[in-house]
Amino acid sequence: MILESVVAAAVALGSPQEVAQSPAVITLEQALEIALSENVSVKVADREIERTRYAKKGTYAALFPQIDASGSYQRTLKKQKMYVDIPGMEDGMEVGRWNNWSGGVSVAMPLVNAQLWESLRISGQDVELAVEKARSSRLDMVTQVKEAFYAVLLAKELENVYTQVYLNAKANLEKTQKKYNVQKASEMDLVRSKANLASSLPNLYDSENAVDLALWQLKAIMGVNLEEDIDVAGTLEDYASQLKMDSSVSESSPLDRNTTLRQLAMQSEQLAAAVKAQQYAYIPSLSLGFNFQMSATQNEFNFNEYKWTPYSMVGLSLNIPIFSGGKRLASVKQSKIQLEEFQLQQQDAERQLRIALRQAIRTMDTNINTYNAALDALITSQKAFDIAQKSYDVGRSTLTDLNDAQLVLVQTQLSVSQSIYSFLVAKAGLEKILGQDFINQ
């Protein structure tokens, strides 16, 4: 199991006491690899591929001769009587024997059956569709793991920000208390400091809880035990270098690798083949048959004296459809209408994906601009907060000025983190739309 190897690596890097206290830290790539091997939906999709392959083999078996053996035994309870118009035989005479045995082998094989051949083609397409559905499950899982991983990083960023807010509020309260003790700060400043400290606690508690919930969500998607003690590596800032647009991707990029469109195309081919199969019901079919039987009748159970009588035949069977009350015609028209409906759904699905593609690209572009603007604002707000902090320490500014500077700083910090997170989530969605496989990458 990949998760066990991650834990083993942690053991190799630290002492047993440190490992027991520290969670196993995993990267995004390791999280994806674990999910690819442990995720339930991926396992089910793989089993579905195996099931359709067996179904295909079962369908192809119809092309081979079907050989069956049979045997029977009948015990006569009361013999039949045969009457003949002969004087003295008016009561009739019993015919037959008490024990009747028979056994044989029959062979049947289709020679010409267009409808069967088309059904074999549909069965082969079922396997291809199952493979694509398994790929779809992996793409969905990869997107979900990425989003959950980024959500943990965002939650940890929020926790860091609100932890810093709490520590600043605590430090300011201590400074204000000292100033108040020497009558250099008013009681109002002291009350405000206490209020700031108290108001910082709910956000801190919420952010800590958000980290736990985000980790649980990640573990659930990965398919590991929720009690596993894991953590994610890195920060959102580590992904800031990815905030750029790929020149090869545009709103008119081809969607030939999109799994939804691929599945719809395969299903459309199946429906077209189903129409042909219904039309082939009008074509005559030809089959070959062979039968061999051995039978014996005796009154006793002395098998050594049984006389077995062989019987065999071989022949061709031609079936010519003539009239079925319009059933075949109705089936053909029904299949054609179903195909037309599905083609309309295909067109609508492609339009919706085009909209999603444009939305993802524009969301990424917007967040790039937001990040750059927020980064500039962060530098300015950090400088303003440092100045306000020093001014408050020397008594040149009020606590209100310091709180205002801190509020702006917090907002810009959250804006930077949120812009990176939103870009990464939009990028993950874009990769799913374009059908970019994690394994291929």
C-alpha cells in the first residue's frame, strides 16, 4: 500500500518517538498515487471493465458450435394397447416395453446471421465504453483529490493568518496593560485590546476546525482510513509559480480527449449499431444442425443384453422473416428516434463543455490578475502595519489605527491565498475538461 510506504519513509527519517507524534506528510503526487490505488470508484470501474470483457466473450461464444448432450429414462406404468381387425383379438394387445432408454448429442452452429454479427460488434463497444468510464473515474478522482489537497492548504493558510492575528492581539494586550499600569494608555484602549483578543478566538477556532475537516475530506477521497494521521506538504505559495496561462490552451482548444464526449461518441456508435441490428432482422438466417441419438427398450434391467439403436441426422435450417405484425419496423423506427435524441444531447453536451472551458480559462486569468494586485497590496499593507505597530509602541498612534492596519493586512493576506487557491481549482477543472491524464503526465 502506498500510504504504508509513506509512513515507512517517515520512520526512516526520524526516531520512533518523533514518528509516533508526527503525522505522515504527503505531497500532492503521493496523494494522487494513493487515491489511484485505494479509491473505491476506481476499483469499481476496473471491475466493470473485467465484467464487460467476460460479457464480450459470452457473446462471441454464439459463433462457435453449441454442443449439448442429453439422456433420458422412462418407466412404462401401463402399456398402450393396439387393436387390429382380426378375429379373436378384439381385446387388443399391449405394445412397447417397460424400460425406455435414450441418449445423444446435438450440435448447432449459425452460418449466416447478420443480426448476431452486429450484436457482437455492440458487445465489443461495451468493453471500450467500460474502459473509457474507468478513465473518467480516474479523471474525476484526480480532480477531486487536487481540489481537496488545495482546500487543506487554503485552510492551513487561514489558520496561520488567524493565529498571527491572535498572537498580535495578545501581544498588544500585554503592551496596553503595561501602558495602562503606568497611566500611558486609557481604560478604553485596555478594553479594546481585551475585545480584540476575545474576537480573534472564534476565527482561530473555526480555522483549526476547517483544517481537520479538509483533511478528513481528503482522506475520504483518497480512500484511506479516516483515522490515519496524515498531513499535506507545502503551502499555497509554493504553487504561485503555476499562476500563468498555457499558451497552447485557448477557448477553441480541441475537446477530443474529453471523457464525457468520448463516452457520448461511443454510445452514439452503439445506438447506430443497434439500428443496423434491428434492420438486419429482415435478413434470412442460416444455421447448421447435427443430431445423434442412441435408444434402447427392454423389460428387464439386464444392460448387457440391451440392443442400442442409433439414429443421426445433419441438416441446414433457413429462417426467412416474412411478417411480424409490424414489430420489426416499429423497432427500427424506435432505435432511429433514440439515436436522433442522443445526437441532440451530444451537441448540447459539447456546448456546455465549451462554456465550462471558457469559464475555467477566464477564471484562471482573473485570479492571475487578482494575485498580482493582492501581492502588491500585501507589501504595502505589511509596511503600513509595521509602521502602525511601531507608532503605537512609542505612543504616536492609537489602537484604532493599529487595528485598522491589521484588518487591511489580514484582508490582503486572505486575498493572496484565495487567488492562488481559485486559480489551482480552475486549472484542475480545465485539465479535466481537456482530458489530461495524471498517469500520462
